[in-house]
Amino acid sequence: MISDRETAIRVIRTVLPVEAETVAALHARARATYYPDGIPDDGTDWLAVWQGAIARPDGHVRCVVEKGRIIGLASFRTPEGAPADLVKLFQFHVDPDHWGRGVGAALHAACVEEWRADGKRTAVLDVHVDNRRAQTFYAGRGWRPDPENPPAEGDHHLFLRFSVTGE
């Protein structure tokens, strides 16, 4: 019977304000994987940060939902003062329990599709220097070191750039 079968249908959609706690928890689980000594406590209220990102009228927070559960998320917008054809990927995370299953690839493809539809030509992001997995993921999708933003001595992030238009 069809009703007895389980499917692994994924949906990519906008995060709802009521889901901010779930998103903040997924973010914490993902970040914990690249901090060998544990996530540093810098005083950031990540729940408030996510609530703000979700509420921004000029921002986008998308999630991947599978079997009713958020398993991936992306947050992006054009930063204040940046050219209108530039978008910054502020956050991109997949629940570690779902790594290697195409969740990140599907979410990235959906972001690029949206950026193209919105007329974006260039995307930028920064990635933690210890997050080799993410660096490999981004490089495999065409992200390259940002020549306009080389890392400074002692910086904990690498700055990457992506041609949305494929140029």
C-alpha cells in the first residue's frame, strides 16, 4: 500500500519565524564540528541573530526539510552598501547527521537559482579556516579565493567569491 511507504522527499522553503530555535540548534551542531576545542563563547546570542535574519525584509533564510525536519539552512542578502548585483552567503549549514546525502548540493543549487533569478552576478562568503569540509564543498561548486579580500595575518576566516553568472 502506498500509505505504508515512507518517502525521502525534500522541500526547500523559507524558514518561518517560529522555527528560529530549531535553526539556531542546527547551526550550533554544524559549527561544533570544526571547532576542535568546542565552540568559543563570544557572547553572541545566536537565537536573536537567527530571529533577526529571519525577520529582515531584505534577507533570505531558506531551509531544507525532510520528513518534517529541518536538515539544512542558508541565509543570504545583499550587504548594506554593496552593489545590488552582489549577494553574501552569511550562513550555510547541513545537520551533520545528514552529511554526504546531497542536502548541501541541493540547497546550494537552489540558492544559485534564486540568485540568478534576482539578477545577482557575484556571491561572496567567508568560511572558518578550520572548516576544511566546507572549503572542499565550496571549491567543488566553483567558489574561489576572493582577490578583493585576502586574509589578513591571524584571520580566522577565508573569503571566497562565486560567479553566479558563470563568467
